[in-house]
Amino acid sequence: MRSKHMKKAAWIAFFVTPGLLVVFVFILMPLFMSMFNSLFGWNQLIRLDFSGLDNFRKLFGSYPYQERFTNALGNNVKWFVMTMVLQNLAGLLFGYVLSKRIAGSQVYRRIFFIPVLFSIVAVGFLWGLYLRPNGMVNALLGAAGLEQYQSAWLGNASTATYAIILVNIWRWLGFPSLVFMTAIDNVPAECTEAAYLDGANEWQLFTKVVFPLIIPSVTIITVLTIIGSLNVFEQVYTMAGLDGAPNYATDTIGTLFYRTAFGSVDSGAPEIGVGSAISVVIYLMTFAISLLSIGITRSKEVEL
């Protein structure tokens, strides 16, 4: 019996160990190295003496790091709010409609999910072309007689971030739609049938029966939205560059980290210490907010 258990444990270790090695090498080790590096002074790529929390004090209390960080964090908040309100609510609506097996629902499911499969670099490059002053978006507005709404979408500080966020929403809308549709499909039929027999209308059915039963899926989408909003990088990089143009209007914590760690916001020299401090802050914020959102949604699930 003992030999049987040891053999089983060996097989489990054989299949689990590669995954654990990947997590350790590509997630845990870089995380601990960032924490370690943030506690030292740096002369470009040369580590100096232990400096404690000096890099964090510089990040939160000195120019230009404090201003850049506050501005970038504000843009990340915009990403989160717009994604939650526009993308996830629209995904919930589309998921609910598609679960009703409307005519052509199989085709619509594929159409909604196709942009998710596109390369983020290709999406950013093409939409960067479409949003130019002489691009397709302004051409369509002109053809529709809406010249007053034409703009240099990515060159105007008041519209650049929102334009990039909307492109990202367009790309990812199919994912929450599919998740919510699958969750709604798994709602027991007897629950919805009983609600209809009791005279519930469509709104009452959704708010009183369907939504409480899909809260675990809402939790997953919320946490993924938080993580994605705090780690925005590729879409901004491909559409606006690392400098957060125009005038840091599109800057995020991710682009600020990259620019600081590999090329300082002032001199152009890398500042590993401050960059590592930014990465630690990103991790701590992601971890704390994710735990908070999970706790809130689970408490709602218990109440319901």
C-alpha cells in the first residue's frame, strides 16, 4: 500500500513540477528580484549600497516621479472604470441575449469573439492608422456629414486615452460576452421556468434569478479587469509609444515602469531602483484590489 501511494505521489510530482518551475522562474523569481532591487541604490545598471525605502520615497515624494506616477495611475483608473462600465456591461447584455438562442446566435458568438484572437500589435497598428487625421474614422465622419466631430484622435490630449481604451474594449468585448453567456446557459432551467410561472418579467428574471447565480463569473471578470487595467502596456505602446504622447496623456503605470527602468524620465539613463519600486507597487495594488473585489462579490453571493 505504501509503495502504491509513493508511486502515485511520484506521478503527481512528475506532472506538477514543470508547471511549478514555470511559475517560479517567470513569476515568483522576477517578483522577489524586483522587491530586492527596489531596496538598493543604483548607478544605471550597477547595484550600490542598501538604501531601504529611498526608491519608494523618490517615487512618491520627488519631481518628476510623483507627478508622472499620479498621472499614470489616473489613466489606469480610467481604463478600469471604462472597461467595467462599457465592456463588461455590454458583455453581460450580449451574453444574456445570445443565451436566448436568437436567430443567428451561433454566428454572432463567433463574430463577437473574432477580435479577441487578433494580435494586439496588429490591432494597435491598424487602429493607429484608422485614427489618424486623414484616417478611416475621420473619413467616415466626413462622409456622414459629421465633420464637426473629426479630430486628431491620438494627437489630442483630451481624446487620446479614451480612443485607445475604446479600441481595447472593441478587441476584448467577446471574452466577457462568452463567459457570461456560458454562465447563463448553466443556470438551471427549473429556476427560470419557476420564475416565468410566478409571473416574472424579463428584467425581474435577470435581476432576481439569473444574476445572483452567475456572480462567480462576475467575480472572475472583475478580477481580470482589475489585473488588466493595472498592467496596461501593449495597447498604449503600439498606438501612442512609450512616452505617453501627447504630453503624457496616455501614460500608464506599465509604460512609466518600462520608461523608468530602461530609460529615466529625466536623463534617459535607466533607473533600476525606482523602476523596481514601481513594479512592486503594481503587484501590491493588483493583489490588494483583487482580494478586495473577491471578498465583496463573495459576500454578495452569500447574501443572495
